[in-house]
Amino acid sequence: MDQKITIKIAERKYALSASSPEKEALIRTAAEGINKKLETLSASMPGRSELDKITMIALNLSITSLSQQREIEEVRSGIDKLTRDTENYLENIG
């Protein structure tokens, strides 16, 4: 059963549901991270709107996510190659 939680991002409260304690922890950690990034951007981008700052946070998080996905794909490809090489080696030593 989902647990109802409330988080606060940029002084706004959001009612959400979490399907597990682990999911709740992830949501709360993500909200804290966004708020910290917002504080940092507020210092480096004075006079910019909250929307501008939130947009930059979303862009940076998306770039990070895409980069990590590409790295994971490269690692998986490397694992597949090593697996094939190992299987070939084992077939040929017999």
C-alpha cells in the first residue's frame, strides 16, 4: 500500500505517494538535492526567476542521467564482449 508523503521544493509543498520506505527515502533525498542545487543557483544567478533555476536543474539532471545511461551501455557492451571472448577461449582449450 502506498504511503502518502509531503515534500517541499522551492518553498512549495507537494503531496506524493511512495510505494515503499526505500522509494520514500529516494523521493526525500531527491527533493533535498533539488533544494540544495536551488540554493547554489540562487547565489550564482541572482535576479533569475525560480522557473529559470528549476529549468537549469532539470537540464543538468537530464544531462547527468543521459551520460550515466551511455556509460552503462558501454559497460554492458564490454561485459558482453568479455563474456563472448571467455566462452570462445573455453571452447578452444578443450
